[in-house]
Amino acid sequence: MDIIIKDLCKSYGENTVLDSLNAVIGKGKITCLMGPSGEGKTTLMNILMGIEKADSGAVENMPQNKSAVFQEDRLCESFSAFTNVKIANDSLADDTIISHLEQVGLGDAVYQQVSTLSGGQKRRVALVRALLAEKDILFLDEPFKGLDEDTKKIVTGYLLNNTADTTVVMVTHDIDEASALGADVLYLKDGKITL
């Protein structure tokens, strides 16, 4: 079922971030949350994930099993790229994990300690980990941050190849990213969804 967002409100003191926001997130589709900085994209995502509570309103049909890439990578720095993925889903076969890391251009860094990786490499480890975790919905907060254009194309292809029929909610500032993913776009401005 589609996720239905009804009259969602959220304020921080005098600052109203979400103002009776209504939206539909299509089941099995990629939906991009867009809009200027400070317009509530991450707040909305955090409410959908259950990290923050709305002041009022409702979210209907939200799946229980969630996986996410946050604005920061949240990796275990002393573990290898491989182990960071494995701990998110220890039922995965080792060769599956290696294959996915190779697909995003990390074949040479599979067993490298995460603390030694570049920012773009860490971002890709975080993405593979989230994608391979058991989930019914995937949240991505600026997943291509720190990636050059060539790497971004590789990772975009990887996402498309591995999220068929998965509901994906993604924050991005880049309309080209949304277009490349064939995503539905929800544009946040002044606490509401605008066209």
C-alpha cells in the first residue's frame, strides 16, 4: 500500500517546519524529497523513520522494517567495509557482499579499514550496507554526497538495479539525481508540498 501522510505538523519553538503537510509516497517507487535548505526534508524523513515525533497529523501504512543512509555515514570506523555490511545482515553470503561492494567500485577496498577510506568510499559502503539490510523501505538522505560525476553514475545504476519494487524515500538537492532515478518528486516549501 502507498504511504499516506495526513496533516503532518512539526515545530521547533516558534519555527514551524511542517505545516499540515499532506503527501502520498508510492509503494515500490523512488520518491525524492526536494526543496531549499531548512525546509524540513530531513525532519520529514526522521518522522517517517520514527526517529522524531510529529506534533500532530498521521502517517498511514508505514512499513515496520526500515533501512537508512543518514546525512553522516554512521559506519564502524575500525571495521572493514565488508564487516560494516555484514553486521547489518549476517545472513548474507560473503560473495554477495563482495559483489555489491564491487558493483559500486569498491573491489579494491573490500577488506580495508573504513577509517582509511575517502569520504566518497565511505558513502558507498553506507549505501551498500543500507541496501543489503533486511527492509521494506529504504531511506536515503543525500546518498550521493561527496561522489564525483562518474562515481555518481555508477552508484545511480547500482541503486536502480537493486531497488526494483522497493519503496525508496530520498532527500536530494539535485533535480538531475531525481530524473536519473525516474523518481516522483515531492517539493517542500513553507512547510507544505508544492508543485
